[in-house]
Amino acid sequence: MRRILPLFVAGLVCCCPAAAGAQAGTQDSVTGVGVALRLDNGFVAGFDISASSGPSGENPTGNVQFTQGRFPYFGGSVTCLAVSGKVATVNLDTDGFAGIVTLEVTDSPTGDLMRVAMANRSPGDCSALGVAIDLRVTSGDLTVVDAQPFPSSKDQCKNGGWRTFGVFKNQGDCVSFVATAGTNPPANQPR
């Protein structure tokens, strides 16, 4: 019996078809854990970032935490997220530490970067940063996902357009989503 089980498992692996290709991401997100170095003074901080929103920034959620050694430095809840390509802007409410802190994250193959500003802005203002503190990720990794926005017109669903969004089961599902202004979610969207 011990000899038959490995052969049976190997047979299953060879005979079963591969899983279908991954669907396109349905949410914008920035995630990562690691250590960053402040470039102007050598300050080192650990970070843990988990932020997500709809593909157009709707319903932002998540948390960001910076630590110094084993101790919390600052962090907070995500109040907005704007993603363009491999750059994400995240606002977090630090709950009294410094008000709203804005974090700009760049997911780069040559080295991930962060910029931090304790800017006087509203929680939902995820516009680009001006003056900021520059940090280079020295260990760990940041991943930024820029999901394609959902369709806003029925024409975007026609002629196979529904397939490009990666979440609709057919053209009718896509058209229904547009006709109900998104209240009828895509059938294949992860919940």
C-alpha cells in the first residue's frame, strides 16, 4: 500500500488539468513587510503595510504600522488609496500621533522606495506628495497592484470587452453591472 500511494498521487498530478490562469486583480492594493532606511539621517524603521481599495479608490481599508526596534513608532488606519501603475499613495489616520500621514510607495525592480509626509490634508485627499521624507527599503518587499477600473458604459462590455475586466462570466453579467451602477456585482468577483 505504501508503494501504491505515491504512484496514485503522481498519477493525479499528471492527469489533472492545470488550474485556469489567474484573473486580473479586482482591487488596488499595496502590501509589504520589511525595513526602511531614512536617506537623510540614517534612521531605520520597520514597516508593515496592508492597504486595499476598489480599482478607483473606493472603500479604502487596511492598516500601516512603523516600528523602531520592537516598539511601535507610529501607524494607523487607511483613509484613502490611489494607485497609478507601480506607485501608490496612502493616507493613514494616526489617531493623534500626527493627524493624517501620507505615504507614497513605489514598487520598483531596482529597489522599493517610500516617501512620508505629515501633511495637513483631509483623510480622503490622496493627491501626490510635495515635500516628503525619503526612505529606501533595505530588506523585505513592497507590492503595488493597480487594478483595472470596472466598466462605466455598456459599450465597454460589448465585442468581448467584458473579458478584459477578468471578473464577468459573460457580456450580460458585465452589462448588468453597468446598468445597476455596480449594485449587481460581477459573478466571478472574489468576495
